[in-house]
Amino acid sequence: MTVTHSPTDIAELDRPRLDRLFRPASVAVVGASTAPGKLGSVMLSAVANGGTGVRTAYGINSRSEGDGIHPSLRTATEFHGGPADLAVLCISAAATPAALREAAECGVGGAVICSGGFAEVGGDGVALQQELAAIVADTGIRLLGPNTSGFFRPGTTTVSFVPTVRHITSGPVAVVAASGGMNHALSFLLSEQGVGVGFGVGLGNSVDITTVDALEYLRTDPSITAIALHIESVDDGAALLSAVRAVTTDKPVVALVVGRSDVSAFSASHTGALATSWRTTRALLAEAGAVVVDSEQQLVDAVAALSRTRLPAAAAPGIGVITAQAGPGLLVLDQLLAHQVRVPALTESTREQLSRLLPPMTFQENPVDTGRPGATFDAVLSATAADPGIDALAIYALAEPDAVDLTVALRESGVRDQLPVVLGTGGPHGVIGEITSAAATLDVPALAGPTALATAVRALVSDSRARYLRTAADTESTSPPGGSGERADLPTIVLPADEAAAKDALDALAISTPPRRVCGDRAAAHRALSELPLPVAVKILDAAVLHKTEIGGVHLNIRTAVELDSALDALDCIGAPAYLVESMAAGGVDLFLGVRRDPVFGPIVVAGLGGTAAEAIGDVTIRSHRVTPAGAAAMLDDLQCAALLNGWRGGPVLDRDEFGRIAVALARFLAAHPAIGDIEINPLRLTATGLLALDAVVVAAQDRVEGELS
């Protein structure tokens, strides 16, 4: 059980209580001990010596007194003339509910529960966690955990039993992690790379304080300029996406989602099998505005840049690449182009200016290869930054202080006053550290190595694009799915629906389908053969059969009565109650397009390369049902097969606007009909004359009674 607080509660009503938890002036450690090495003893020492924010720290232990340890919270409250802001519970799971209630009754503002043994172990632990949730709901005390190592603000507050936390340097990044271990791991990486941490928290089991609460709390924290987010699971998808949309308006969020190998339970449709929780969470976080990364190192590189600089919102920002060494520069360029980052050609005027600054054998396009940097390096930076097609600079140079002082060149060029700049360098660890620190005084992020530089620039561009698309979506004239006046325009469908009924609904949504006939007997099938353009496909028509090909329920290229009888014989052998005879489409590129009711995020749109190999290939892109026609058109750029849609080798060219219209129509249809769980078109064929739905499936939501929808 998790206690739910709305964003309004957090932002307007609960901030004082959250401040008492996360910025405590007084802390009581329940379970503190005089025995060194015990969890309570380590925690009390960390709290008492962890920074300037905590003025009073004392222990609670009914079996031990003295040395700042009291027998109970009540006696400590009386002794200190008031309750502690925060109680840290380092006791057994069984004893924790009573201690939490006592803390609430004494007026303690918040609690951190370090111990495990709750819902994560199942059995009795589930009941104990439910008891904690009930206490929070009854008393209003704010709770972090259980099963967490705590939180810290380096130099100010340490509520963590990991002693080496004291070595983490302060900085502008907040870490919000599902686990305490990842909070510490990411924070140590950020500290080692000169970025620093302003706040780090491990949420544990999130009985009360969730990722959403932490994001909303940090949104208005002026000391935090970027948030590193680690996610293992999502309980309330709508609330998470709403929080990310709100926070990224003010500051960037970089997200690392665990669960790449997650395999969803058997699903009735390709859409369900392909839209695993990992894929869906990543895609919808990106749509909401987060920069989504693949590893903890990418996360560190991304927030290193975004915590110091941010591009204005733009559809395709232009990056100027300047390198003092050709090899690393080519690696940066390759990474950027592979991720659709625009590296535009420089204007003739810029190239002429560079030709006067650089030796003739150097490459003076984009990237700009300076050769071993010299006295004109700052002028090269200025000239490239001034090019009208350049929105940010990516600079790489080895640490060669005898040739050029990189930070002096940056300062004298004045480029940081014109646009965002990201610096990549290479050299001994100590030298890189010096460059990082010096660059930080100019608000220029410095990364170690060309790959890290490319990752940082990609993050800037992703953040910029996401804000641009969100702004475009906000201004696009669309009404919310299922809104007033919309249902009257939607077709009626009865569940369970077979392929013919599903295609009738698509026709009503102005989605093209092939000419067809529903045939209840052989005579009707033969009439259809004589009436429809040839060749035809002959299929089993049964709402209970979703994957017809797998049972031999589809026969293609039927032209003659003999071929038709052979196909009907085969369908009769598998018990076909009726037949669908349909004209076959011209060749083209097969996509699939589906909408489904995700259990965490609600209705989503899924698209990818189609046909029977859709699941095996797994090249998919996902958006929420909030997607606009323009957003749906753009989602296809995520696909590895995107080039196939642009006239590959003389093939058909996709009308992106038409695809966007179809995707939004399906999403609205699903959102307006709660009894439908999935709608899938597979394949949706791109032909020379446009998009054509060759197969369609409508699946009822499992928790709904089948019946007529209107």
C-alpha cells in the first residue's frame, strides 16, 4: 500500500513537513547504540557529524542511556523541549510500526525507516508495510522508506549509514533513486567526475514519499539545476509523467530505467508483447520531457552538461563540432549523426574566416579540425559560434597546456556568453580534474573523452527537442481524447469483434481497408471471388482467433474457383465459422500500429515494423494517448527502419501527416471506449497510394463485460 499525495498537496501544503524531513535541524535516531559498528550507532555518528544543517542529534534506545541516548522519544521530546524534526528508525521491521506511531504522536515531522523485512519479502512483511501506510494516513507524518539507506545533502545533512558519504562533494545535481544503493553509486560517480551532488535520496519501498513527491519537492529548490532519476518500477504512471512534464519546464531530468530484459506476460496482441514496461516507461518519460539514458555513466555525462547549460527549445538544434585531434573528433561526429543530431555545414562567410585562422591542411567545414591548437584557438571558437546555423558548440582537445589553456581560450573567446558550450578533453586524471574545475567557473561542463562529450551533447539536444515538441503539442488545436462532442463521431462496435467488424470500425474512422466480403458459406465465398479484384486472400473469420497465420487460417493469392475450394477445405478443417474474402493489396512496406490500455500509464500508442516478424524484430516506438498528429508523425523517426518509409530504393514514401491522423484517431477511439483493451492494425501497409490496413484486431479489456459500445 502506498499513500497518495497530489502535486497540490506537495507544492502548497506539505512542503514544511517535507522540509522537516529533508532539512532537519534536529534528528532522533531510534535504535542508536553505544556499541560501535551497529547500524544505529553508525547512523547517529553520521547524522551528528554530517554537516552544518543538523544542530541537535540524539539517540533513542530503551535498553541503553547516557552519551546522548534517551530511553524513548517521549522522554527525549520532554528533555529537548520539543519534538525532533526527523526520526530515523534503525530497528527491526516488527518493532517499526509502534515506533513510527510514537514519533507521530510526539509531533515528529518525518521519519526514515532503514530496515528491510516489509513488502519486498512478502508474507508478514506485506502486512507490516500496510500498517506503516495506515499510520501515515492517520497521522500525517511523512515517511521515507522503508528499506532505504536514507538521504544526504553534502556539507549540510547526512542521514545515511554509508560512512564514505562524507567524501561526496556538493554540487547542483539531485539524485532520486529507487534504491539506496543506486543513490550512493550515482552520487559517488557524480562527485568523482567533478559534478557534485546537492541532494541524494534512495526511496526504498516508497510507502509514502515517492518519485513524484521527490520531483515536485525539488522543482522549486533553487540549489538544484538538474535531476538524475533512477527508476525500477512505476505505480502511478499518470502522476509520474505529470510531474516530469512540470519539472522539466524549469529544470532538466535525466532518467535511467531498469528492466531492459523484462518480458511481459503473454499478451493477446503484438502490441502488448512489444510494449514491455521498460520500453513503455522509457518512451513516455522521453515524451514527457526527460532525457532517457542507457547506463549510469551516460546519466552522469548527461547531467554533467544539463546541470550547467541548457539549449533553448528547438526542433533540430545545430551543433558546431571543433576538435584539435581528428580521431576523437570523428568519434564525436559519428555518435552525434547516429542519434540524429544535426551537424550543419558552416556558411561560406564562416569558412572564409576560418581559412584565415587555420593552416590550409586542416578541415574547416563542420567539424572544424584545428590541428594542434595554437594562438588562434579562441578566434576559431568565436568564428564557429557566430555562424547562424550553430546553436551550441562541442569542443574536444587533449590537455596540452604548453599549446593552449582551454579555459583561458574559452574565456577570451566569449563564446559562453553566446550559446551553450560543452568541452571534452583527455589526459591524466588530475589534469582533467583541474580543467573541469576551471571550466565550471565559466558554467562550461567538461567531460573526459569523446564518447562522454557526445553523450552530453546528445542530452542537450534531446532536452531541447522534447521541450519544443511539448510546446508544439500545447499549441496544437486538439481536444482531449474522449472529450465533449467527440463520442458522437465515433463508430459503434460489438465485442467480441472479428476482423470484419474491426475493419468496419476502421472504415468509419477514415482508415483505408481493402475491398472484402463476409461469407457465411461456400456459395457466398464464390460470389465474392467473382465480384472482388483479384487475387484475393481467404481468411478464417472468428473473433476468438487473433493470430490466424499461426493456425493456417490465411490463404493468399487465390484467383480461381479450384484454388478457392482448396482454401475453404483447409479453413473448414480448423473449424472456421465463416470466411473473409478480401482483395489483396499491392506490395509495400509493412508497419504495425496499435493502441492499448497499459496497466500503469493508461492508453498508449505503439508503432513499428509490421508483419508476422514484428515481435522478433522489436523495432518499436511508443507514445501516450495524449499524442498529437504532429507528435505521432514524428514518433516514426525513432525507428531503426525509418529509412524504409522515405522512398527507400524507389519504394513508397510515407505521408507522415496521414499516419499521425490515423494514430490519433485510434488513440481517441480507445480512450472513448473503456471496454476495449487493445486495437491493432498489423500489417498497416505503406503502398504507392497510401496506407492500407490489411488486418485488424480489437481485444476486450479483461475487466470489462462484453457488450455493445457506443
